[in-house]
Amino acid sequence: MNAGVVLQDVIVALAVIASAVYVFRTRFPGTARRLRGWAAIRMIDSGSPSMSKLGRRLAPAARVQDGCGSCDGCETKR
């Protein structure tokens, strides 16, 4: 195969993956948060220092307790 065609296929594949991740995070934020937490826990428990560091960076932020509960608790309860 031509190197230009391979490069074009790689760029298109990266664009499709990025689009799918964006749609998943915007349409299913709760599921995305749980999936990030699950992956972070597995990385932290792996025993490798570099994977633990990456897992801590990947872990979602703690939730605010006095929010409405539908998103990340950005508004206070009425």
C-alpha cells in the first residue's frame, strides 16, 4: 500500500474514535464517569508506579454532595 493512503486511514480512524468518545461523554456522562472510575481503580491497583500515577490522573473528581444530582452538582439545592 501507498504510505499516503495508510496515513490517511490512520487520521480518519483517529477522527472517528475522537468523535465517538465525545458523543459518549456528552450523551452518557454518568456511564462515562463510572467507566473512568473503574479503569482508574484497576490502574491504581496494578502495582506499577507509572500505572498508578496514570490512574490517579484518570480518576474522576469527587462529587459535590449538595447538588441536584443530575450532573456534577454545580447548582445548590433549593
